[in-house]
Amino acid sequence: MTKEISRYVNRDLSWIAFNRRVLEEAQDPATPLLERAKFLAIVSSNLDEFMSVRVAGIQDQIKAGYIKKDFSGYTPAGLWKRLLRRANQMVAEQYRTYREVARGLAKEGISFRRIGDLSDTQQSAMEIYFREIVFPVLTPMAVDQSRPFPLVHTHELYLSVLLQADEEQTGAGAEEEEPYFALVQVPSILPRFIQVPGRPNSKKTEFVLLEDLIEKYINTLFNGYTPVAVDAFRITRNADLTLDEEGAEDLLEEIEKELRRRRWGMPVRMEIDRRMHPFALQMLREELEIDDNIVRIDGPLDLGFLMKFGGAIAGRNDLRDARIDPVYPPELDGAQSVFDVLRQEDLLVYHPYESFEAVNDFVLQAAEDEHVLAIKMTMYRMSGDSLIVQALERAAESGKQVTVVVELKARFDEERNIAWARKLEKAGCHVVYGLVGLKTHAKILLVVRREAGALKRYVHVGTGNYNDSTAKLYTDVGLFTSHPVIGVDASALFNEVTGYSAPHDWKAFAVAPTDMKDTLFRLIDREAAHAREGRQARIIAKMNSLSHQDMIDKLYEASQAGVKIELIVRGVCCLRPGVPGLSDNIRVISIVDRFLEHSRIVYLANDGDEEVYLASADWMTRNLTRRIELMCPVFDVRLRKVLINMLRLNLSDNVKARELLPSGDYQRVTNDLTPLRSQFEAKDISKWRTLL
């Protein structure tokens, strides 16, 4: 093993290891069956994005003849081979797990059935459903000299159909050199699974997959022809946007054009039924120009449909995780005005255990309050029916100054954000698309209010998006404050993003790409100096990913100086902990559980004068150098203790935590202590709100 490889774990191989941890949740017998099905869906959706962005980028490098090694020691070609091998191994394991979960559900009376296995009454009901609901939506697309190969959309399910003409079409005794070829798209507008009417005196719940139903009656689409082979397939296209932001007169229009071009991105992966007819496969290879990364699937393609499957099962709470109902923050419960509360104290909200309604109410009250003059916020990913957007529209229509920094380049949410931008502009909001070359990923909301003849600022800073849907699925932290220093920095940040403004002398914030990395380096160096002098020195940092080489090297330096470093990194981690003489003092754990760990929190012991920061940024190159990110200190001593409790709870997890070993592998944390599952402990708010 070379020196470079021994120091760092490759980013993409680390991601594969992360998705394996997600798969382990689907494989865990202790996980309820419907939750196991959900994790199988997450594995599929994760892999789709990985292939369309990361693997597509590596493929582009190979085609361009790029042979330089990355900082972990891999060339694009060498990495490509390893990624495909490990991804294909994972997919095979995923489908073995799918069959195991399906058997378990069948024992519970819940099953997917083939049409031929249904009773006559059930088959008749399915035929009616096909004729009345499915058939009118289907479009057979023949491929021949007069009809070119149609556009195959990324991540959509298709059926390839081989046909033989009936004698009336060819003439008796005529011989065909090769079969006719056609495609049928499985319409994503219809449910992927259809519940079958129950059998008499049976409590079983049975479903049929849409593609199986279409295959059963595929002959109705091709009168005069006989189907000889029907095979499912699905492609993943290169989905990376290539924008000339500086040359674009209108960024919104440029992104819309690029989204249209994305439909024609080169295929980077094709999933096919393992029994696909050789002729059909050859046709697809030639027409789609794909030779590598063709994956034979033993089961239904795209298990992403399982994400919605649990919702189709009435009752059966025994097959789900216990419900957790978000609690409204007690400080706001019963208060007439959120502003009255925040004038007296800062407030911390921990989602999903505490309700996102607190954030919605903050904006709703600001929109209705006659003393509020301005509302400014960033928008990265919003839910489909956002109360915040509705409140901003009302605020603008009532004459308030409303400014929204909408990130149009939020990957795979571009179209939704374009729609939000136009909606907000129509209502009279000032909509800004951020700075050229940078994504605006900071999560901040500023309310300016007139009070007693002066202006007062109220700020919300978060680790997650202003999205009430994901706030029920992700763990994130939000800080409400009226601290004047934070308020001044918040105004300065919006001025820099929306107008011409010289770099601000930040008093509280650290902002990427200008100074966040330098601030973090300074804080880490300070802990190292404390350690060398024998003073209290400790770093705890929680994030989604860690892949910035200079940041990793800085942590190695601090470890060598004697700083105890504990990292809670859910996903990619390129740092290699526990290497003698390099990272002896560094421990890395990853927690994968029912909620997606999304918080970014940094704690520093600072010789007893503890500091805690909330951030929007992971420690990745893109976040620290190519995005507008925000890191905010928590000044309230009481709230700092609460955040430290949250981190300690994570570090104590010995049920869902995996520890990163020096080899780059992960193993479950095991010890003789009482089992502690941090996400379940956190639902008892006293576990982390109790001050130490």
C-alpha cells in the first residue's frame, strides 16, 4: 500500500461503504419489515444519484484521457473498475435481501403476485384495471426504418418487446430474418403496484406490479403481431449540469435549457432483466451506445417504489417503527408572539423530535406582523406545498420588503426551484439567484422589525433546508436568536449576496468560500496549541461528509499534537482514523438509522471556555470553496450545553453506530454498556435538554 493510499480513503469508495450501511439496515432482522423495505428503496435512489453524477463524472474523465491520480491514489480508470465491481456486488446483495424481505412479508399476509397466480375473479379485476386505467396511457413505440429509436428517459422503466408478424401480415410461409422491435414505457404517472381485490374469507393483502400487468396484456398494443419476448430495462444518464454562468444573460433561462439537455445525457448505466433476450440487449447496446455498466437484475427493476409501499398497507403498525410525534417547543407553546420570546432568550429546535411548525410560525407571524418591515431568507430545497412560500407571498403583497435567495442549481430540485422563483416574483418578492459560480447553500432567515423607534433583527440559522417534509425525516438543528451581533452579520451576508458589497468583517459568522476554512483551521490550531501546553483540548464535529484533503491533514496535525478528536460522519469520510503516529487520537463513527443524520455541529473544548457552532457546510471541497455556506456560534451557554448533550448522545450509541477502522472498513460499535440507540433516546427530550 502506498503512502498516499494509507493516509486517505477514496471518496467514492467511501460512498459505496456508506450505501452498504444503509443496506445493512434493510438486512437487520431487528428492523421492522416495512422499514426494511424502505431502506431497500433508499439504497436504490442513492445509487441512482451516485451513478448519474459521480460515476458519470469519472466516465467523462476517462473519455477525456485524464490519467492523473486523485489524492487517495486512484486514476479514473482504476477507480471506475473498483466502483462498478463493488456497486454490482452491492446490488446483488440488495436483491437477495429483497427476496428475504418479500418472504417475510408473505408470512405476514402481504405479497406481490404474478397475474397467473391470481384467482379467476382477481384476474378479471386486473384485466378491467388494465383496460380502463392503464391501456389508455400506454404508447407503443416501434423501431424500424421509418421510425427512429425514441428518446429513453433517465430513471424511467421501459419494456423492450420483440414481435413476430402474424401470417396475415407476412404471408403464409414467409420467413423473417429477425424479430420486430418496440418499446413501451411503464407510465410513472400510475402507481407502480396495484392492490388486488381480496379473495373470499382471506385476510391477505396482495399486489401486482404495473410492469407485470402490462406484460400480461402487451398483445393488445400490437394487433397482428405476436410478442415473443418482453423484458424490462432502465437507464441512468449523466445528470451533471454544465453551465456557462458568466456568459449567461439570464441564469434561470440557461438552467432551463440545460435541464432540457440533461434528457439527452450519455447513458452511464443500464439495468436489465436477467433473462433479457440477446437480440433485445444488442439493440439497446447499439442504440444507447452503452457497453459497460450493464447490470442484470434478478427481481423488479428500481426498488425505489418500496418507499411508498408501506403507506399502502393499512394498519400493521407491528411492521413499522414506533411513531414519533414532533413536540412543539415548550418555550413557544402558548406564547402570543415568537418575537416576545426571542427578545428574552435564544431558542434551539431539534428536528424531527421538535416540530418544524416553529419555523413556519416564525415566518407566518413575521408576514402578518404590522411592525415587520423586511423578511430575507435563503431557499435551497423546499417542500412541494410550502407554508413558508405562502407566507412570503402574503408578506410581499402587504408591502413588506421580501428578499429570497433561490438556489437554482440545487441538484435534481432545479425545476421545482424555478417554479418557486417565478411564483415569488409574481407576488412581488425580490428573487435573487446568488453569485456566479457559487451555490448558495447557507440556511438563514432574517426578520427586521420596528420596535420602540428602532430596528431589531431576529434570525433563524439552521443546519438543514427550509423543508417541512424532510424535517420529519432528517435530524437537524435550528437556532432562533435576536443577538445583535448575529443580526448585523445576517444583514451583511444578504447584502453581499444580493448586491455589491466589500467583504464584511464578520463578528460572529464564518462564511464560505471566503473565510470558513481559515476559521476552522484557526480553531483546530488553537486546540492543538492547548494540547501541547497540557490544557483541555478536544474537538467533536458532526457532519454528513468529510473529504477535503487540507482539512483532513489539519485534523491529523491536531491528533499528533494530542487533541482528542471525535467525528460523527454519516456518509463519506476520507480520513483514516487510528493510524499509529498519524491519527491515533481520532475516532470516527457513522450513525445510520430511521432518520437521516443531517446536522452539522462543531464543538471545541478551548481549555474549558467551550465553543459550539452550527453550520450548513460539510467539510468537503465543494462546500468550503465553491458554495456560500454559513457557520454560526451559539452564544447562549445553556444552549451550548444542550448541543453538547446531543453530541454525547450520538457518541454513546452502541446499537446503530458503526466505527471506521484504520483499514477503511466499518464495524458496528459493541461494548458491555446498556444498549443505547441515540435516535430513540432523543425522542425523550429530557435526554438532551437536561443541562449538565
